[in-house]
Amino acid sequence: NGGSLLKSRKGYPVSFFADFGITRSEPGFGPVGGGTIVSIYGPFPPICVSENKVKCRFGSVDVYAYRVDNDEVGCIAPPVWYPETVKVQVSCNDGESFSKSYQTFSYESNVQIDAISPRHGGLLGGTEVLLLGRHFKNTSTLRCLFGNADHVRAEFLSDSQILCKSPPKMGPGQVNVEVSTNGVDYSSSLQKYEYRRPPVIESLWPSAGSS
């Protein structure tokens, strides 16, 4: 049920509610440096939402939820020292007890871009850009980010090579190129790609030649 609130012999409030089931969480993986916004889906009992004492447990590390409603809890994955897979559980009573059901979250090595080629292209986009780096992963959420907002699907070639087509841009200039394997966390390699205007022919010399 939705839970009940009783008092102990000493007058302290004690909350009781049936164990709830965690149905799924996403994304299922992120970098070892932490910071991944993970959505965990319930449903969760009403008392869990109203008490505002929700925590998520990643392995043995507890963090407070930053978003809670009846069907979803949002938590930020803490950092770890090395790649590993941990259980993700939810507590509605400030960490006194956690759900028996759980999902898993895999910490993976940080994605790194070492070089891109070519380093420039036209404003209309469509330039195939090869990214060379480390720890690329063949996932449905593999993306390249050109600048702050233009993310495009990436083609996986190997764990050290992916291919992306540059999106169009309104004006010339340089943008940072980053990559994400989970669609949420992006690298911080700061590789530069330059958008250039197409060349314009202003004059020809000689203007005529022998036939």
C-alpha cells in the first residue's frame, strides 16, 4: 500500500511501507568520474515522495535524489576509482533501508578524443569527420557533439575510431567536438572543428584564352 506512519515507544515517528519494485533505470552505464544523471523507475509509494528523504545507493555509496515523483527517481552517479558494475537501489527513509529489487550500473573508462580529421568543413554540414581516440563503444546512443547543441549520430568503426557527419551551422567559426556513448555524458577533449564559408570567385585572369 502507500505506507503508514506510527510512533515508537519513545515517541519517534516510524514509517512502514511494502517493498517496491524498481522496473528499470537509464542510462545503464557512465564514466568512472561520475556525474551521470540516472533515472530510476518504480512505481514508488506516496510516502516515499512526500517525505523527501529519498536516496539512491550505487554499490556501497549513497546519494540523495534530486528529483522524485510517483514513477521516477533521479540521482547523480557518484565517482569510483576504476571500471566496475554496481547495484542501484532506492531508499525512501533516508537510507535506513533499501529496496530489495535493483538495477545495475556499469562504470566505464572515460571516453577520450585524441584527433579529428578533417578539422574543417563547410557551413552546410555533411562533412564526414573521423574521430580517433580511446574507449569508444558500439551503442545505439553513440553521438558526436559539434558545439553546444548540435549532436548527431555516430558510426562505430572500432573502440578507437568513429565517424560523424558535421551538422549545418549558421555562420563560420570554431566549435568543440565531443562524443558520448550513453547519450548523456560527453567527453571533454576540446578538439576543434572549424566551419568555413565556401570560396567565392571574384575575378578571373586572363578572362579569355586561345581556342
